[in-house]
Amino acid sequence: MSIKEEQSSARVGFKQEMQTRHIVMLALGGVIGTGLFLTSGYTVNQAGPLGAVIAYIIGAVMVYMVMMCLGELAVQMPETGSFSTYATRFLGPGTGYTVAWLYWLTWTVAIGSEFTAAGILMVRWFPDTPVWIWSALFAGVVFISNVVSVRLFAETEFWLSLVKVLTVLAFLVVGGGAIIGVFHIDQAHSIGLSNFTREGLFPTGFMSIAMTLLAVSFAFSGTELIGIAAGETKDPQRNVPRAIRTTVLRLAIFFVGTIFVLATLLPREQAGLVESPFVTVFTYIGIPYSADIMNFVIITALLSAANSGLYAASRMIWTLSDQGHLPKQFSALTRMGTPFNAIVLSMVGGAASLLSSVFAPDTIYLALVSISGLAVVVVWMSIAASQIAFRRHYVANGGNIKDLACRVRGYPWVPLGALACCLLSCVGIAFDPEQRVALYFGVPFIAWCYFVYFITRKGRERRLSTIAPLAHPAK
């Protein structure tokens, strides 16, 4: 069986209805969220103005290298299982199994909290309405968006993401105007770049940059959704590379630009204390109803994250079922090509995570959040490692690198650089007492996934024996 035949069989039942604009906004929507709108000032406070900018530049370079690796894999093998499937083929079934569960957990932990947070924010406008009513309403809307069709999901995510993108653009324009003196801000330290030198270039030391890299990596998480969407995209050989280039460039401008504006306008000691840096800057400039505007934007961000998160989580469940790790009903598709049972299980997982935040916040929920924080870095490492293994396999089987529709330029330094940056993120958190808990829970969870896989692998290997191995494309 050739790669093209294998791709076709892997994509049977899924509707290839996503276009470039859909997958670009899906990735942007998965990345631009409450972390940017609410907690971006924390990085400035911890690493200092210049250190925060450097940390986000490193994060942008890291995500660029990871996405280049994912692009080569996704264009050659556009499958819904994406990096889990690639890890299974090129790094081993145990790694693919672990990556799938890590990524599923990342999004399911987020789903429940997104609905609750959105409900709480609605109380600002409707103080007499219980939070659970809004949360249930939002959950229903996101569930319907995912269940009805891929097209409905993609269109919903496009418009939700567009609100966030326009808000960031407005912030960059207004903030940039304030920096050069177009807008007068009495509360700002001064016009220009004095915040970068007021306490010295690195007031919290060099190590603080490494310590914030995990938070920066988590802020950029979601770009890998392009790989998952490749299996449901029209003409992935053309649309996926275009989407990756567009997404990475925009994210670099949005994130680095936003942090630069915040670091310039807000003193370091204040940046980590404000509820929302966006609200603070807009208020300083005199934009009316800034808090209400950002309340709406943040609700949109929460719903967008839940929408894309449910999509990603359900596709990981579908992949685990398709590979024989879960009952076959979870890989069943509706007539419209959506994995209904996998979506339901992911919603249930999100509800269970939410309940743990209420009844066991210092034990179960802390463990879940810690694991999900580390998971994205591990997933990115698996993408880079899979690309290296794929390239070696491809060449060893007589493949010509020039025949690859999308290839990593600068191989092997690009994937090796991605691995090094991800590893630096993991090393950095070992020195931060507040983030170190991610290692305490994350590493044992990874070991547990491998353990569960290997003690049951005989049964799975019999089921996986029906899946054809990777073959060289027919010429």
C-alpha cells in the first residue's frame, strides 16, 4: 500500500471541508486566549521587560521550528491523528499512545474551566442569572458546533477567532501610538523605552528567562492544531504549508508585539498585578467601556478555546480508538463525518476535570493542570523527533528529498533546535518552585502511560497488525 492509498484509507469518512482561512483561524484561535489577554503581564513581571520580550522571541522561534517539522509530516501524511500517528509510526506505538493521552488531557482540562469562566464573566452583565445556566448554554453551543459538521465547526471558530485577532491588532495600533506619543498616558512611566532600563536590562536575572519559557510555550500552544486539521482539509498539499507560514508569522507579530507594548507602557512591578493588561492600557488611553469590551473579547476567547479544544480532544480519542487502544465505537463517524462518541467522551472528561477543581483543587485538579502544562512541550518534542525519524526512513527507502511537497530547510538543525528549546523549557521549570510541580506530576504520568501501554500491548498488537506499515510512495 502506498502512502497515498494509506492516506485515503485513514481519511475515509471525514469530510475534507476546511479551507486555508479556516485552519489559520483555528490555529490562531487555539493560541490567542486568556493567557494573552489576562496573564501576559505576569511574564513581564517575572522576567523583566527585556527578558519577557526575549522569552517570547525564543518562543516564536521554537514554534516556528516545530511547525516546520509538523508541516513536512502533515503534507506528506495528512491524517486526523497527526502527531500521535507520526509518533506511533516513527518513534514507537508506546510514544504515540502517550502523546495522544497527553494532548487529550491538555484540552479536556481546559474545556470545563473555559465554560465556567465564561459563565462567571457573564455575571458582570446579568448579576441575577446563575453561573451554571450560562456555562450550560455555552457548553451546548460548543457541543453542537462540533457535532453537526466540520464545516459548522470551522466557520464558528473562524468568526470567534476573528474577534480576538482584531482586538490584538487594535491593541498593537493604540499601544504603538501611545509609545511614540500620539496618545497621552499620565499613568505610564514615560514616553519611550525607559521601562527597559529603569531597573537595569535584566532586573530579575538571566535564569528568569528560562523559568518563564514553559509559560511562553503554553501561550503558543494550539498552533499544532493545523496538523490535526490537515486530515479534514481540502488540498492539504497546498493549504497546510500556506496556513503554517501565515499562522507562525502572525503569531510572532501578535505575541512579541503585545509583550513589547505591555513592557513599554506598564512598569514591571505593576504588570503582574493588573487583572488584565489590555483593560489597563485601553483605560489609560481613554477608550470608553474598555472593561466591557474586554469582557466580551475574553468570553469570545474562552468559547473559541473550548471549541477548538473539544475538536482536538475528540480527534485524539478517535485516533486511540482507530489504533485499537479504545473500543471501536469511539472511532465511529456520523453521516456528516464527525466522531460523535469521541466528542461526548471528551465533554465528559471536561466535566470530570471541572468537578475535580471544585472538590479536589489541591490534589487531583492540581495534578491535571500540572500535567497539561508540561504536555504541550512533550508533544512538540515528539513532533521534532518524528520528523527526524521520518526523514531518515524516507531516505533509507530510496526517497528523494526534492520530491517532498513541503520539507524542512536547514535539516537537521531545525528539528534539533526545536528539541533543544523544548528541553530548555523543561530545565527552566526545575528552578521555579511554583512551576516545578509540573515535573512532579507530569513525568510520573508519562511513565504511567508507557507502563499501561506495554502491559497490554499484546492484545493491541493483534489489532494493529491489520494496519499496513509505511511504504515508499509509488513513482
